[in-house]
Amino acid sequence: MKQTRYEELVIPGVKTITPFKPPMEKANSSKTIKLDSNESLLGASSKAITAIVECASKSHLYPETSGTALKQALALNTGLDTSWITLGNGSNDVLDIIARTFCHSGDEIVFSQYAFAVYPLITKLVGANAIQVPAKAGYGHDLVAMAKAVTTKTKVIFIANPNNPTGTWCSRLELSAFLEAVPQHVIVVLDEAYIEYCSGGDFPNGLEYIRRYPNLILTRTFSKAWGLAALRIGYALAIPEITDYLNRVRQPFNVNKLAMVAAEAALSDKEHLLNTVRLTSEGMRDIVAKLEENGIGYIPSRGNFICIDVGDAMGTALALREKGILITPLANYGLSNYIRLTIGTAEQNNKTLNMIFKLIETVVC
Ligand SMILES: *Cc1c(COP(=O)(O)O)cnc(C)c1O
């Protein structure tokens, strides 16, 4: 019998995908200092944990498919009606739903050089063409060039604000000009995974724009500042017409019940969120001061993470892993001098920075 070559059966986009693999994965021991995935330094709210425990005995029941209770809590939180909300299994799920709702083979999806790795991945999956726009000096998105990259084939533009892994951000002025310039038949996805860390100054909040630009979709997550990464829950905000389409593509039970009750409880614990944000910004200030003091290059960041120019990033990451500290080298992003460090507790940050400084010194001498 002739053997089947499954390569011939696989759809074209899938063949070009490299499986996602965190560069520094290590079996988690309780002693591991995990600063490689931008998780919260305080962890989940105790209210969220209580809600999960209380709900655990209902694990045999399907979740309510429309997630009404959580949507109502999010509606209060965002000032938008529940008809504007789509829940996802992490915001990655929402990004995937958006691509599958609007794009197929031959369409163009625009994103920046150094942008979040999920954008090229889902572009390949739907068979669309990735239009990667060169970043500005300093690694940030060039929104002027991204608006100019729009053609008749463009369906979606992804903007991460701030971006992961660079931490770079666009100002209110830049975003306003961009949204004015982009034609309404192009969907603009503003990925605000770190928005809770970013209030103040000239940092734009997508909610200021969403009623004015019907082609704008905001995506948000409970994985980062809310400390619920393990549960996989995020959401999109968009006009009801778009939301209706996203909810047709969404799988009926894409978000699990424990995640929904935890997210709802987390939203009710503003104090925990404020503590997380405050401690993170203190940690960031401290790390930046030490980098400046030691004359080490970094990319200014508005996320809960920072890219540091260590020279040999892979060597640094491997050496730190030996000591039980996980950070991310950024060779996959074409930033081979940089590691990305998540802001941890003061103790974790100090230990990690001291080791990084020692390693850099050893190389220089
Ligand atoms: C972490 C992250 C996400 C979302 O992750 P989920 O855990 O799937 O919600 C989305 N966008 C960016 C830019 C991120 O860094």
C-alpha cells in the first residue's frame, strides 16, 4: 500500500508555522525565579482564588456560553454595553477569532517589526500575507508608515500598545492621527494586554476612541496585571455589529467557568490591582536607575517588563537558568543583544540584576 504523505494534506499556511516554544522553558520548581513571561509580581487576588475554590465543585457543568455575569462586570468596568464584549480563552484566542472572522488567503495583515509573536502566527494560519512594517529608531511601531502600508487587500492592522517584547508605546497624538488616516474598511486591533500598567501622561486608552472609530477593536486580558495567566481569559471590545460576528466564530464554550468566576472576582478587587501596579512601577523605577548607574543600555518600557542590552543574550539567559532564574533572550525577534526581563519583587529584581551585571563584567574584562 502506498504510504500517505501527510505533508500533501496539510493546508499551506500550517506548513510555514514553527511551533511556539518558550526559549527558556524549565520544569518549574518552587524556587525558580520566573521573570520570562510578564506575569504579575503579586499573583492573583485572594478573592479570585476563593471564587475558583468555591466553583471547583461545579466542574461537571458546562459554563454558561454567553458569560453574562462577567460581561456585566466588564460593562461596568469599561462603560460599554455587554453587546460590545467578546470573551476569549486568553486574548490570544480573541486575536485568532478576529483573524478568522475577517481574513483568508490572499488578504494582507499589517503589523510592525518586533511586534508580538502571535500576529505573524495567526496571519500564517489564515493564509494571509504578513506586511511587516519596519520599526522606528528605538524599536517602536511606526504608525505613519503602517497607515501608508494599507492597500485594497489590507483587512486587519495589529498594534500592541505597549508592545511586547519591546515595551515601546505610541502616544495619544500618534494613535489619533493613525486612526484618522486608516480607512474604515480596515479593522484596527489595538492590543492593550498591559493597559492597567499604563495610565497617565500621554498614554492613550483605547476606550477614548472606540465610540468614534467603528473599525477599532480593543483586546485585553486577565493574564498580566490581573494575575490570572493560568486560567486563560481575555476579551475584545468592539461595536455590537462586529461583536456579533466575532461571537459566531468563537467556539460555544471557549472560556471555562473557573476563569469566568475568577475574572469577575478579580474585577471586584481594585485594591489588589492598584498594589500590583504600584509595586511594578516602583520595581521598574529601581531597575532603570541601576541600569543607568551601570551604563547598561535598555529600551524604555511602559509594560511590566524591560529589554536590556546584555550583548550575548542567549549566553546570559542560559547562565541565569543555571542559577534558577528565567528570563527571555530575544533572538527570535531579531534582537539578539537583548533579554526581556519581567519586573518581579524587589528581591527577585536585585538578585537577577546583580547576576546580569556580573556576567556583563566578566565578558568585558
Ligand atoms: C501576553 C500578551 C497577550 C495575551 O496573552 P493571553 O494570555 O492570551 O491573554 C496579548 N498581547 C500581548 C502583546 C501580550 O504580551
